Amino acid sequence: MSFSFNFQIGSNVSGSVGKAGPAPLEEDGKEGECEPHLVKAERVVYDEASDRVAQAFPVSDVEIFPRHFLRKTNFQPSKVPEEDRRWAQPELKSVLSDSDVRPAVYEGGFKLWECALDLISFLHHSGFHADGLSILDLGCGHGLPGIFCLNQSARHVAFQDFNADVLRYVTCRNLLLNTSLLPHQLLRGDEPSSGHVPLPPAQLVAGSWSDTKLWELLGEASYDVILSADTLYSVASMPHFLRVIKRLLRRPHPSLLSNSHHDHHCSSTPHDHHSSSTPFALVAAKRFYFGVGGSTLEFRKLVERDGEMMATVVKTLEDGVSNIREIIKLTWQ
């Protein structure tokens, strides 16, 4: 059964339920299984046909913090010429007219969700520096947090979304609009770095968080920082979400673990949140997702029960208009 949340915040950003993540799965599913009805993990490349489709969509500016803007693609299926409608999931186009999310088909990535902007603002105001880091934008949708990091000289940014079409028609286009990347740099389906082969500046991978192939394509234990926004709306998907973070976030050298504990308890200055030597994840989400049951509290309880990581609320946002929102920092125990 489909469900729809169409509450809008302004013309550019949606404040309704979640954004691109995994299709919610049964809690008793085995680790690494990808159910037959789910999309398979794949590396996404930006070819001439993808560019032709993406060029049909209008573009607008979104303010990421005062007087600073990024450009975003406004996905409109009606703008795509009929002969160019070569969807990776044919059933997807039937969903977009009436649903923000439909499990196992579409996880909301064509919309820009407000917690992505919260995450960028937090990174900016807390003094975060992406220079030389390997970063994953998990459940990226439009990919603006990852793009923000690329523009801060990140060594490598991977963009993951459940839907290949989202990456192909929106994320790639936003990369070209906002960075110095050229189309040919998104043409290659580069494999993760091995030996002395350098990573490409950007990598795009689609698929479910429960699929071990996704982990392989992204590269296990490869990332200094993982960013994610509006991905806690489904309680059923949270175990998969936490598992993929643990699989992909680099583990610190044992000698640095004590510093990680110190940062967790004594984050008195903005820079304490972002030690380049200590891997961490930041998850921006609504305190509660009405109608579907996801919440930041439920996720923090899951992390505590799991026992391998610490989850700390480092920012609470209350504007009196939309839901209360929080940013959670995850570090290794």
C-alpha cells in the first residue's frame, strides 16, 4: 500500500516525511539479503541520454545558509519528452503523481527535504572542513550535503540513493550545476580505489541498504565521514541503516578511541565535533515522523542496544513552524 505526505515548506524544500533511503524491510530479514522485489545495487553513470533528460528540468536556487545558495534540479516528469522516458523502474513514473514515498519502489529522492539543509548549515557553522576526506552522502536524494563537501575540497564523495533514476536525473545534474566537475567525469563507473589507483572525485551507487552488493560497490570501511538527512522515518529500516553505517564508516586507530570519547563528552567548541582523525556520522532527522512511527529517539535507542557506537544529539532545531528536528552524531565506542 502506498502512503503520501505532501506538506510543503516553501517552493523549494519539502518538510514532509522522509527522503531517499532503503525500502523498509521485515525485521527478521537476514543480513545482506536483497529481496527479489527490491532494486539491485548498481553503479550509476551519467551518459548522453541521461543528460538529455536532465536538461529538460527547470533549475532554481536554494539558500543553504544566509546569502549562500546552491542550485537544484526541479524534477518534473511532464517535462521529459515521451521518447526519452527510459526509466530504470517503469513503475516509478506511476508513483510520482500521488506519493512522496512508496516502499520498494520510490523513497522520496526527487524532492529536497529540509533536514538536508539543516545538515549543511550545521557543517558550515560548526567549522567543519572536508579537505582531503572521503565522505558518503547516504540516502542522498539531491545530494546537496555531499556537494557542499566536494566544494570544500573533499578527496572523494560517494552518493547513494535507493533509486538509480534519482541519481541519474537529479543528483548528477546538481553535481554539474554546483561543482567544477565536467560531464565526462561522471561517465565512468569507476571501481573503488585499490593500490595506487586514485578514487574519482564523485561516485554514484543505487540500491537497498540491506544488499551486500551495495556495500561492496561503495567500499567497506572506506569513509571518514558519513552524512545522512531525513532517513529515519521508517522504524523497520533503521537496523539496515545502522548496519550500513557500521560497514562503511572507517574505524579509528585504537590510539584515537580515547580522543573520540573525549570529543563526545566535551564538545564545548564547534571543532570538537569534527576531528579529521576520528571518523563520525551525522544524521539529521525530525524528532518524530507522524504517521509512520520513525523518530530520532527510536534510532538512538537502537544504537544504544547495538552497543558498538555512541549517538549524541549535537543540535536541536525548533522554528515553531515545522517538526522539531535534531542532528545526531555517531562515533565508535
